[in-house]
Amino acid sequence: MRSASRELCVVGIDDTDMPGIGGTGGLARRMVDELADVADSLGVTRHQFYQGPGVPKTSRNSSAAIVFFAELTPHELLEAVATIVTRESIPGSDPGVALLTEAPPDAILEFARAAQRGLVTRSAAVRLAADENIPLVGLGGTEDGVIGALSGAALRADGNDGRFVGLPGIRDVSGPITVAELVDRTAIQQVVDEATGTGLEGGVIIDVGDWLRPRLLHGRPAVVARHVEGAWVNADVRPHKGGHR
């Protein structure tokens, strides 16, 4: 049954790939396309977690999160997402899916931040999700993907972590562009000065380079600009190979 009103849901997914094969960010972007008839997306974000000794990972230990504005109920959306993740995950991976419909409880957000600082366990993720009645599903292998899925969803819902790897227009612009044109041609909502955090005026020109992955700041996609030798440039550069693209 379709819900009477559209539901705002945050979905986290992780551990869907294997070394050198697949990518969770790409899977998340394909999911957005596949569900477009029943759920509008507010973008795909990548969230980075601890990369130290003892962490099983395929590349850079990051997860993907998506905000959906859906005609489906949360349960229906979770089923649809789980179906896609199960179908698209690489054999041998350890996928997990989480879904939030409101701001993350403090305990869940602290778990997510702990996962960025050091080792956390799947059992702790499962216990916390059960305590807070948050849907969290392992879909194969060790099911360790529930850690990143829950953490990514919490960080995305909190609104101040991560980088957009899926957002309309960001792969279609490059080089020098005015702030006004950048906002008009993409779903980016603001360009802010790295030094002060203040927004730049529409007529300001910024060189966004050839790799544009806005940050999630205060719940909005934002480009962070740096003033270098009298000109504004994108403060974020392309990372080394690996992780979500």
C-alpha cells in the first residue's frame, strides 16, 4: 500500500563490493535511478570511517547514504532497497542496509562517530539499532556492512558529514564558473568561504576544477571555496584512487 503522504527517509548501505570490483557509491547512484518513479532523491553522500589496522575493507572503508522523498512507506522502501542491494552486490561481499525516518538518536550518532575514530563491532550496531527501533538488515556474508550502513545513515541525517558523490549536475560542470551559474546548473545550494564559512555572492567566479564533490554542510550540498592568489578555487581536490567515485 502506498502511503498517503510522501515519506522522508535516509538509507545507508555498505560493503556491497569486493577489492577491485564494484563500488557502493555507484550502486547507490543506480538505485536512485531505479527508484525514480516512486522516490525522489536528495543526493548520494559518501561517509568515511576508520581505516586503521583490523578493519576489513575493500578500499577506503566508506559507506553511502541517500535521502529519499518517497511515495512508499518506510517498510516498502526498505524492501525495495534491500532487493536492489542483494541483486547488485558483488558475490563475497558483506552488505548491510539501514533506514532512518527522523533525526538519529544520540547513541546512534555517537556510534557513527566512534566508527570514524576506531574499531566498532557488528554486534554493537545490531544491538543499538534494536534498542532504537531502527531497521537494520544484513544481506549476506559476515553482514559487517550493517556497521557502515547504520553509521552512514546517522551521519547523513545529522547533516554535517560526508561528500556528495551523486547530485544532479555535479559531473557536468568544470573549470571557472560563477556561483550563480553553478547553483543554477546543479543541485548545489551554496558556495562558502573556507576561511570564514560565509556564502559567496552570485557574481563571484570560482574555478571548480575537473572534480566536484560538494560537502554536506548544515544539511545542504555546499562547495567550499579557497582564495588563492586573488582567485577563488574549489578547496577540495580529487582523492587518491579508491572509495566511491
